[in-house]
Amino acid sequence: MAESGDSSEIGQLDKDFQELAKKLETEFLPKLSYREKLLATEWLVKLRNTKGDIKERKLRNRFTKHFLETPKVFSGAKFKDLPANFQDPLEQLRQLLPKTPDEALNPTNEEKLTYISELFANLPDRGQFLASLPVPRAGSFYILLTSPTQETNKEEKKN
């Protein structure tokens, strides 16, 4: 019974992709520069060759929707060139897409560690003060960074 449900969901995902791909070819590609068309075509070929499980097909459709919804996507930093791991499965390229609300609200443990590393790296003392504090077991903490302004009053300079 579950297999029949999976089959119908795969069929619907494939149908949605075909509609998105057609829209991409007819409405999106003609508006691109020559270089952007080459990149878009490479991505479209890769997406068309994606025939994995439901999760991979959903990701394929997310890429296609992102391309359609972002007019200058192939001139932006993430898609300006093909990534070095372009031949890898789509799952390896997921980080190129913006996060879904669910992904943003439920980061993985690896992402949480990255956030902490970035926090410490961006602090003036590289987190030395924070590291000396006890870690809260529940709840959260608030960090307020203050720094003196660099501007001086012109009158003070004259005196």
C-alpha cells in the first residue's frame, strides 16, 4: 500500500518537474545572456538526469523553482560558475539553495557548531570572555557588543 503511495508521489513530482522545466526553457532561458544560458542548460541537464528517490526528486524540484523565482540567479555568486562537485548527487549541492523555513528553524548539529564557531570568530576577544563563563543548561543568553565611536567632535580637535 505504501509503495503505491510512493509511486503516485513520484509520478506527481515528475509531472511537476516537467512543467517547471518547460517553463524554464520557454520563459526563463530566452531572457539570459549566452553564458548564463550555458550554465542554465548544464543545470537543466543535471536535473533531468536525477532519477533518485522521493527526497532527491523534491530537491530537484526545489532547484528548478529556485531558478525560476530568482531572475539573476546565474549571475549571482552561488551559481555564477559550476561548482567543483557538480557531478556529485544533488544532495551534495543542497547548500547552494536558500534554506527552507523548516531547515532554518531546525539546524543540524553540524550547523549549530558552525554558528558557535562564527560567533567566537566575530567577537573582539575571539570568545575568550565567553569561554570563561559557565554554559547555561537551559534557555539562552544575550550578547551585547559595545565599542567606542571613532568620531571625535571637531571643536575638541581645535582646542
